[in-house]
Amino acid sequence: MIIATECDVLRAASLFHALSDPARVAIVASLRGGEQCVCDLMMVVGAAQSRLSYHLKVLKEVGLVSDRREGRWSYYTLERSVIDEAAGVLAGLRPSTREGSAVVGCCG
């Protein structure tokens, strides 16, 4: 994803904001292995269910995780397409390695 519009900038910022907390990164890392129950994620994060719910809400709002209910339990899954989107944003921000690519501005 190349950041070309204001909408792209806002989307990139929301993705990286969701990943700006160590607990949320730990949740995403844990979900790499597949779907997990909320009770398992509580142990990963080491937080009470209310705090974990907040982190999961942030991740769900940007689409990084999805959930499904089974009885009284909720199961969470990592959304690969959104992880790929975030990776694309980072790739689009990679500095150019071409020679002579320096931008000459008002000070140059």
C-alpha cells in the first residue's frame, strides 16, 4: 500500500496506533498460531478480562482481529489480509535506495 491520500495516511495511523501497545502486539503474536479463546489470551497478556477486552476492541476496530462466539466464550482470529496491509504500508515507507534520489528543497 502506497500512502497517497489523506485517507491512506489516516488508515496507516490507525493500524499502527492499534499496534502501539505491547499487550496488543503480544495478542497479535499469540494469534499467529491460530484461533484462541479469550481465556487463553488473558494468560498471554496477563491482564484482567476487562483490560483484555479493551485491547481486543482496539484490534477489532481496525480489522486486525475478528471474533466468533461459541456459547459463553469468544474466540479470536488474526486477519491476515490486514496484517498484509500493514506490511504494505511499511514497505511503501521504505527509504529509496536509488542514487541521486535526494530531494532538493529550499535549502539545497
